[in-house]
Amino acid sequence: MHSTVRPAPPPDVRHQPYNRLVLTVAFDAGPLHGPATGIARATAGMRQALEAFDDLQLVPYVSSFRATLEPDEVRLPLPARPALELWGRVGRPRVDRRLRGASLVHGTNYVVPPTRIPRLVSVYDCWALENPRLVHPDVRAAMRVLRRSIDDGAFVHASSHATAERLRDLVPGCDVTVIHLGDITASVATSTEGAVIPESLSTGAPFVLAIGTRERRKNLPTLVRSFAEVAARQPDVHLVLAGGPGDDDTIIDEALNRLDTGTRSRIHLLGRVAEPTAKWLLENSSVLAYPSLDEGFGFPLLEAMAHRTPIVASRVGSIPEVVGSAAVLVEALDTEAWAAAIIGVLTDSSLVTRLVTEGDARCREFTWDKTGRLLLDLYRRVVASAS
């Protein structure tokens, strides 16, 4: 249950153990208090990697007034929603007093608060910047804060070169550094005990898996439409859509309602799934379908490669950058191409062998240790630039 009691003022950051050789970074832990999204996973991975360095001290902060704070977390003085409006319009109020003693502030979720302290903001994709009418008003407000922060001199961490290139076009003059995110070995090690599996799949029926929040950006209606052709040619194959609700449920329902009853019965909407279920799905699926319209990294891609599951994905954003040659890439909105690619993976064992072999090697190139070391280097560069 969320706390409704206003907490006592947080401890002054200056009272934290500190010596001149240690870099103190105020780190946005807000995503860790919300749904288990890709950004939450990115934030958790970055935090864990950075906490391994003896010469770096993280001071986690949170904007939400509803979140129950951990003992070491600082709450900013203004609730998130009004803060976004004010930070985007006037760049006030600053948070310097609440984060005194920090050498740098790292906003891990597109937003970094206004402050005289050097700032870094993580950007994963540019979908909301390019499609403001298709996102929630709070997300639009966050994008206004992002633009203002960059205009005011904030540095940017991008999770892919594709995102960095788009961002330079959208916000000319921004200082962007690309640091890829890390591996998913913890997910691979997760047990499947307690997995919740649809009865029709527990008998070994082959299935296509799509995993991720049901957002417009994920382009799931195209996958649903393409599955009609797959189902007609592969009568025993199912489609599983696993992921929490987003902004795409209505148009997904429209796509589902246009299918015949037999095809519709072979499509399973599981909602958000726990780690044991996600692992079982990845291990047992015949192919991971990843039809995004834009992507800033794509943890499910790494997970599929680590679980030796072949991938069919859109040729957009960071996806080619992450998978290399370890996936079949198609145009995001080409329904016929999606159907043909999925059928190809379902029927061509030599193709599957190649994709699995290349994917196994590819996913090992992404490690949180590397991410942490590069972030620490970036922190030091940002701090040095302000001195």
C-alpha cells in the first residue's frame, strides 16, 4: 500500500560518508518504485553495476509522493505531476537544497530536475518526442522537461546509437554519449517453478511469443493480423502476448475481433507475467516476435538469445544494433513479411540453428559491468566539464 503520510525531511546529502576521491551522484530511483518495465530494469541494472565501485557513492532520489521510500532514498520536495509541469515550462523550482553535496544528478527516466549541479539524463527511445499526440499527457510533460534540460546544458546518455542519432536530429546541439545496457543472466538463472501456463500450451503446442507492455509503440496489432496467415498455414501454432496493459488495448481488441473464431482461440493474452512464467515462455516458444515501431534497446531480445530462442523483429531503432545477424528482420508494418518470416522460422531448422548459434554469442557482448564502467567514465567527464 502506498504511504499517504508526508515523510520527514530527508537527510542532507552532505551528511553521507564522503571523501574527496569519491564521486557522489544523486541517482533517480523512481522507476524502481513503479511497474517492472524495461526502464525499471535498466535503472536496476545501472544501479547495481555502479554500486560495485568503491570510488562512487549513489544517493538515490524519488519524485513520487506515493512511493514508500527505502532508508537511503531522498524524496524531492514537489510531487511528480506538478513538478513536470513547472520544470517543463519555467525550469523551476531547483532541487539544489535537497541534493546538496552531490557532484552530479543522473535522471534515469528521461527527466532530470533543474539544478545548478551538473546533470545527466538517460534517454532510451525517441517515440514520445516524435509522437506527442499518441502518449499520455504526463509523458508529453516529461518530454518538455527533457527538451528544456538539454537546452539548459544537461548531458544525455542514450542506450543505443540509433536513439542518439534521432535525438541529435530532434534536439540539435545535445551532447549525447551512447552506452549500451547490460545482460540478463539473472533472468536466465531464474527457476520456472511456479510458472502459470495456459493449458493449451502445457501439452507442447508450438507458439509464437511477444513479450512487453501493450503500448502503441510495440505494434502488436500488426503481429495479430499476420498471425491469421500463420495460423492458416500452421494449424497447431499459437500466439502468446505477455505484458502489462499500456495504451494499445483498444486497437489490439479491434485486430482480434476481425479474426475468425478458430484463429482467435489460438491467441492468448496473459497480461504481465512473473519471472518464472516469463522464463518458461522464452524457453519453450518457437520464436520471439518483436514488432516494435521504435526501440531504444530491447531486453526481451537479449533474453531470447540467451534462452536460445530464434527472433523475428522489426528493422527499426536499436533492434538491428542489438541483434546483429542473430534475427530475421522485417519492415515493421508489413503484415505479409511478418507472416512469411515467422513461418520461415517455424519450418526451417537450418535457419533456427544459425539464429540460435549467432544469438548465443551476440548476447554475451552486453554486460552490466561494461555498462557501469562506461557510466562512471561519463560521470567523471560531466563533472570535469563543469569545473
